[in-house]
Amino acid sequence: MPNTTANKQHREFLFVKSEYKLVKIILADVLFFSGLRDYTQIYLKGKATPLTTLQNLKEFETKLSADDFIRVHRSYIVSIKQIDTITRSEITIGNHRIPLGLSFKPALDKMIEKNS
């Protein structure tokens, strides 16, 4: 039986293509990923503008560790370590407000329970 979690091992970084170059992203610096059709914007600690890459959110979801990142909306994956507050309808990371999708709420509730 193949191990499906093999490519979800804990990674320190990822290389992503952005503006014709490969950029090394330290996953500890990622606040969240925001999907825009075929593109993904990566919001990083200490950076004013997000990094944009021609990869969709689904590709990132398969590479990220479930212990560090969680999908909370069809257009957002957030870093669990960076979450400041969670309300019924949104998550706050710094001054960013991220909507919470109803279908993703059970997984978020499970993560909260595990970390409470």
C-alpha cells in the first residue's frame, strides 16, 4: 500500500517560481496563501507585498504539512502558528482578515481541539 503522506513530510522551505526566477520560501515566514484561479499569492512575515506564483492552491495543499497549515476557505490556506484570532466567520493574522468557509470549519474545529 503506497504511503500517501510521503510528500506531506515536514518541510522547512519550498522553491516557487515567481517573475521568471525561483524564490526560496521559508515556511516559518508564511502567514497565508491566497488563491486566485491558477495563481497563488503568498503573504510573508515582514514583506509589504505578497509573492505571486503561477501555481494553484491545490498544489500547495498537497505539499504543506497538516501540522503547520490548514485550509480554511476555498481560496485560503493559513499557517496555524500565525493565527491571532478566530471568530465564527473569519480568521485574523496580523492586520489580514481571512474568511472562514463553512465546509472547512470541521477540520478547523479539530485543529483547535488538538491545540487547546
